[in-house]
Amino acid sequence: MTLSEVLAANSCSLLLDKTSEIEIKDLAKDLPSDVHLVVTDKGVYGVRAAKASDIFDSFYDEGHEIAEIKSGYGRIKPKLFQGN
């Protein structure tokens, strides 16, 4: 399974792949408030999820070593977000 499929199975979605904290901060006005910044040994990702534990489970299952999961970047209510 791909990372996107594993995330979808855990009620998460991958918004940004190979990103950075600066890019997510710059895009904050265009992102939903349930976006998490996920830093792993294989890269930095922007992931939508209700719970950080779902994100952790998905990345762990795919063999990533999670350094941190941070939230609080988006500005749009999740149910009003017109994107992924």
C-alpha cells in the first residue's frame, strides 16, 4: 500500500508531500485547521486528520520514524475546506 492509501484507511489525507514548516505557514490561510505538520526521517508532510494518533499509526505502519507531529497551521474550518 502507498502512504496515501494507509492514511485514507486511518481517516487521514495527505495534503502536502515533501514540504517544509515555512511553506505550511505561508499557506495557512488556504489550509483547513485540521492540518498537521509531520516530520519523519523520510521527509516533512502536511496531513489532515482529526487525531494525531491516526497520523502516527499510518506513518509507523509505512516504516517512517516520526520525529514530531505539530498542529495549528490552517485557518479554514475543516467542513468548509474545498480541497483534498
